[in-house]
Amino acid sequence: MTIAILADDEKRELVRRVGADLNARSGKKKFYSPSEIGKSLRRLDERVGIHCWAYCFYSTPTDFAAYHESIGEACDYAAMKSELLSAFTEGASDSWFDIDLSWLDWPDIDLSGIFDFLDLS
């Protein structure tokens, strides 16, 4: 399977939709299992070519690698996570950022309301 190329706004929208579903079904977690992410993607009827972006954003690097190995794919977690970060920061430098952080541990950057579905207070 080939990973779909998405525009930054499409990446943000995918992450928002999947995050809202994961939060509603599984509660707020730093990371979700590949099984939880896969069920969310199926519930949302997301096309298969974009699934990898959600797995990258919401799973641990280890789970991401194990999942892709189990389906016989090689995806670059670091490169994809960097692209996602760039989509959220509108291309600002990410050289200071630890890409292995959970989405809940990201530094205080303006995510333009992408996580409005989640009450972080």
C-alpha cells in the first residue's frame, strides 16, 4: 500500500476526526493501541491510504513499527511525525522538538483549535 500524500489541512483534519473518535470511545490517553486506532479509522470510514498518518500520530513509535512490520510495510515514523508537526506549526522549525512525545505532551504551540474536542483542563 502506498501512503497518500495529504495537504497540511487534510492532515490536521484527519488527526482531529480520529482524535475526537478515540477520545469519545477510549478516553484521553497519551497513546492508543494500533487496534484502537484501526477501529476508529474503520468507524470513520477513512480511506486505507491515509491510515498510516493516524497510526503515526496516536501510537507509540514501537507500536507503529510493530504494526507496520505485521502488515509487511515499511513506514518512516520519524519522517511522518516531522511532517505532521510541520502541518501543525505551519512549517516552523521542529529541530527542537522530540517527535517521540505523545500528542498530549507537545509543547505549548498554537494548534489552531485542532483539539477543540478535548477538554485538557
